[in-house]
Amino acid sequence: MKKTLTAVLVMVAGSALADPAPVSSVNGSSLEQRIGDLERMLEARNEAQISLLQKVNSLQQDVADLRGITEEHAYRLEQLLQRQRELYKEIDRRLSAAPAAGVNNNVSVDTRQLDNGTSSSQSSTTNQVNYSANLSENEAYDHAIKLVLEDKRYDAAIPEFREFIKRFPQSTYIPNAHYWLGQLLFAKGEYDAATSEFKTVVDEHPDSNKRGDCLLKLGVIAEQQQNNDVARSFYQQVVEQYGDSTEAGLAKKRLSKL
């Protein structure tokens, strides 16, 4: 009897060891299920991190591209500003060398001889031929500037600026185009036409950085035409509105001589 009982106990113990009960978590999930859930969560997080990294790399490339475009635009702007500064110095130098009451005498200096050897009388015909309707806004403006700054063809530049104003009335260069056209006409002694260009800048483009100089030039023209009261009014506007500028300093000097 004892042997039989012992055999039964051994069989029960072996059965228990051979077929253990499944390990369960507190909430009833098996360990395998929890591990599977963690693996899926980890995989999803890795995919999200990879996606985020790809987006960051794409944004970095976009920033690099924008930086390159900005640097290119900054360079082009600096080149344009440099051309304008040199042009201003050239015109200012010529105006300073002109007789006080006879700027008209300097007209022949502007177009004494062109590069191809034609005379100033022939250049008026060439002016209209040189302008290309296929030029873009930037190209057209640069072309007009180049005629003055590099080619020294001042008379040829006048129709170029006028055509630019006609073709691109909404251009950001319009205030400058009116300003330089006024400068060229002023240098030729065409005071009425120059006055119209300078007044356009003063009245229609109050934010232009050329407005102070336009007011100053209007005063100079009025002074040349013996309209001292009008000249004084323009000079006073320059001093009041542009007190710390070079133009204001020049206006003060002219006021002191009126």
C-alpha cells in the first residue's frame, strides 16, 4: 500500500514539473504579450525618430538654400549700391566743375566722343536703336546705369531711363530712375525737365533715400533761376526733414549765402 501511494505521489510531482502554469502579470497579460507590446512601441518610436531626423535634415537643406539665395541677393544689392555711389560721385564731380551760372556749357563734355567715334548729333539716332525690349527689369536698369558709369554716354542714358520708367512703372527702381534722370537733365541745364523728375520723387516716393537730395536739387534749380524764396523753402525742408544728413549740411551752407 505504501509503495502504491509513493508511486502516485511521484507521478503527480512529475506531471507538475513537466507542465508548468503560464506566468501572468497582475492585469492578466502574459509575459510574451508584454514583451511584444514593448517591441512594437520601440519600433514605432524608432520610426518616429527616423522621420523626425529626415524632416530636420530637409529643413537644414532648405535653410542652406535660403542662406545662399540671401547671400546672392545681398551681393547683387551691394553691387548696385556701389554703382549708384560711383555714378553719384561722377555726376557730382561734373556738376562741381561746371560754372555757377552756366551748367549748359558742359553739355558737350557729356557726349564729346562715343566709343565708336560718332558725334553727339549722331548719338540721338543710336539711342533709340540701343534699347532692347527683351531686357528684364534688372537688366534694363543696369543697362541705363552702365551707359552713364562705364560708357560715359550721358545723353544716351536719358532715353534709357525714360523707357525704363515707361516699361516698368511699378518697379522698385522707379524712384532711383527718376532721380538719375533728373540728375542727367540737371547736368545738361534742362531745369524744367529735371524739376519734374525730382518732384516726382519728392511727391510720390516719400520713403525714397533719394528724396532729400531731390529737395536739395530743387533748391539749387530755383537758385539758378533766381527764385531765392523758392530755393530757401526747399533748403529749409531739407534741414527740417533730414537734419543729420549730408544734404542738410549742404542746404545750410546754401541758406547762409542767400
